[in-house]
Amino acid sequence: MATAKYPVEQKQSLAYLNKSIKLMTETKFLLQTMKHFQRFPKYEGSTSPKGDNITEQEEQYEHIKRLFGVLEHSFVMFTKHDTYCLLLSIPESGWDEAKLTEQLSGLLRELHHETGLSLSIGIGKPATNVLGVRHSYTEAVNAMQFGYWLKRKQFVQSYQAKDIGYLFHMLPHNELKQFYEATLNGLLQVTDEHEKKELLRTLNAFYDTQCQLVKTSKQLFVHRNTVVYRLEKCEKLLGVKLKDPAESLRIRIAIAIEPLLLQKD
């Protein structure tokens, strides 16, 4: 899949999109951004395949463009400061986020294996015009920053995929921890680590299945009576009714906070 080559000075801004592509109303575009923190290794035992005058960024640019050429979506690639950007053309009917995320993750691994370059990707929402592309760029950058905040590496983070956890990163870590410990205090006091883990896992599955006992037991691969026993113990330890709307909301929020606390720690 070929893409047009643009002079380096044109790769530095989103502004050139107005001249290089014509956005049509019947076409949707998806903006993804890529950024790295590791320097690109020099070729050993030979000069750069593009010649001595090529810059490190240009060398990275050509590698990324070549490797990502296997994508089923046509794209325009450019750079903005130290960020590589791909503007993908997607069908009007939409795009398969899970499929694209999996494919991009594979390309990141392949790129790292070939060159040692460690990239992460943020994806914005689909756009149909230049203004929408600018918004998509901002969303892609925000999605990428969220992935960095979670201390992930070589990740693909979609703006559409962000959940309630995205809101928590704006709150102080100590306040999140205090809320988590205050809400689940009784459970957290269980000394048997295996039992504590199973109780929390059961509680999470119970809420994930909209408090359906049969579905919870199937999800955990345990007997229904085991689920009932664990939930009754959770209620006793927490001192609340698990189906109470206000209490269930607090518990679900606490459960959502847990992985963020682990990432931070």
C-alpha cells in the first residue's frame, strides 16, 4: 500500500493536510499518534540505507511507514514535533476497533524486534473533515498520555476505549487509596490472601453479570451455592447489602480503582 512522500518540513504540522488531502463527506478518517522514548539504534557494520545525510527521525519515519504499509486501510503519514501520526481512511460503515488494535499491537512488536524502536499508539475518534481530524489528533494524544500514566509500554490505546478509570487519573493517588480502603476495609482485613482474592473476584463477577447468581457461577466456574456463600461473607465483612444501589456503586468504583493503585505502586 503506497503512500505519498512529503518533504520533511511539511511533516511538522497538521496544517499541510488541507493541501495534501481532500476530505470528502462520504469518507471517514481515523487519526492515530505514535511516540517513543528509546533512541533508534544505528545500523551496525554499514551506512544508513538512505545515505549519510538522512536524519534519525527520517530513518525512523521510513521504517514505520514501510512496516505499517501492510494495514488494510490506506493512510497518510506525517510528524508533529516528536510524534508520528497516521491518518487512516476507513469505510463509512465504520471500523473494527478490536481487529485494528490487535494488528497495530503486532506491528509494534515487529518494529521493536527489527529495530529496537519502542513505540506506543493513541487512537482518536473517526472524523469526516479537517476540523474533525484536529479533534481526533487531540483525542489520540490524550489516549496515549493515559496509557503512559498507567505506566504501560508498547501499548495501543483507543480514545473510545477509555472507561471510568480515565477520570480517576485526575484525582490524587492518596485520595483514591483512601476511598478504596474505606470502601473495602472489611474484605481487605482478611488474612488469608487466597480467600481475599477469591472474595474480591466473586464480588467483581457478581456486579459484572448484573447481580445474576447463575451467570456469576458460570463465569467463575464454581457452583451456585459457592457464589452465595462468598457473597454472604462479603456482606458480613463489609457490613452492607450488596444490592443496595448506593453501596453497590461505591463497591464497583472501588473495584475499578484497584488496578490503577497497583499501576501507581
